[in-house]
Amino acid sequence: MSNLSILIEQLKPFNCHDKLRIGSVYDGGYIMPEKTLRDADCLLSFGVSTNIDFEEHFLKLNQSVEIYMYDPFIGFREDFVRLIKRVFKKDETIIKREIKLADNPFYFVKDKGLLRQSVERAFHWIKFYKFIAQNKVFFRKIGLRNYCDSKFTNFQSIFSNDIILSKKSIVLKIDIEGDEYIVFDDLINFVTNISVILFEFHDVKNNYIELTNIIKKLKEIGLYLVHIHGNNSDVLVEGSTIPNTLELTFCKAEYCNYPEIDESKYPVNNLDAPCNPKKVDYMLDFLN
């Protein structure tokens, strides 16, 4: 059996009947079991970028939860620079990919001018600072790695905090643009009180062996894959129908029907949505 075939076997999710979508309709929305939302007393969100729809919706649905948000690359200055680069087409960080997907017939938005973009960003930041000013929301301008310095922290440091240690049902959201692979070995030492992990895995084509091992290790410690979605802003892994960026949800056995395999077709209607609304979603036919 090839390495990609082994990965496909690991990517088959287990049954979970009470899943719901939290966050944005498009990119920024995540799928998790509803009961885990009700039970959660802490959300650790790594890589929030400038989209806090998930965190805002989470707090609306569970007003007793405490939210800790981490991102070293956001702030008013950084956001203003991104806006200017976008307007003048100077953003060299944008990677152009040939996405062979049909246009989404249900989505149409006119291009926005500089004035409208500027006004929208201003309202966006008002919303952001209003949200992190709440008593139960904490934001740190610091990233997640497998070490600590002035710009980054690690799980060992985070879970040495007595407040975090006291939590009984923690939800992790990890979207750190490729560094998810290097932080994993640090993470597995602190999973006792983690009920859900929302993982976005990037660059699967170059890390599919590592991803296979991560899913296996999570299963060994009692965290089971219950949902999968392909990010349609990225290409497919060459020679396969596996999206190069995958959004995966893992939860404890008490929240799913392990070991019953989910035979549903993915993406799931009325639950999943394309990350890039301009294109249709990837069909994950390899699961069936």
C-alpha cells in the first residue's frame, strides 16, 4: 500500500451526529460536535489572523467560556500595510495557484474600491478591539512554536499557567500556516483536558507521512477524527484527489461513535462551505 493510500485510510472520519458550524459562512468557519461547545470552559485559538468570526460566534453560543487568542502578525500597523499592498498589487506574499475548480454560481461580489476597503477595515478593527476588551477574552501578540522567545510561545509554557491547568474541557483551534507539524510533539504532552482540536494542515503534499503519523498518534491518545474538509484556496496533492490543505476536527470518544466509520459524502450539505467562495468546494470522493 502506498503512503498516500495509508493517509486516505487515516482520513476517514468516525461518526458524529451532532456537528455544527461555528464562525464564518466561508473561510473562518469550523465544524465541531455541539456537545463539545456546551461543555467547553476554555478556547485556545492560535493563528487568529484578522478574522475573529469563529471566536465571536463561539462566545455567543457559550457565554461562560474563556477565550485566549494568539497571533504575532496582526495589529493596526500590519493590517494597514496589507491593505495598501493589496490596493497597489504589491503583496509579494500572495501565492498564485492554478485551482482547477468551477466557479461558484451562488457567489457574486463586485470589486471594492480603496475607499470602501478602508472603511471596512476601520469597522473591522473597531469590532476586533471591542471583542478583545471583554472580560473573558484575552489576546496576546505572540505566535506558537516549539520554543519560547520574545515573539513565540509553546504548549509547555501555556500549560504551565495555573488558570489553563484548571480547565476541564479545552478546545484548541490551530491554524499556523505550516508550523502545525513542528508543534505537535509538544502538544501531545498536554492533551488530558483537551476535548476538541480543530487543526488546519497545510502543504500536505510535502508532509503526508507526518500527517498520517499525527492522526495515528491522536487516535492512540483518545482523540478521533470526526470531520474533514478540503480548503479550495489550495491545489490538490499531485497525483491524487487529496486537497493540499485540510481542515480536520478531532474529539474525545465520548463525543463521537468510535469506531463506527462515517460513510457520508464530503463536503456535507448545510454544514461545509468553500473557503474561497468564488469557487465550488472540493469533493472528497476518495473517502468513499
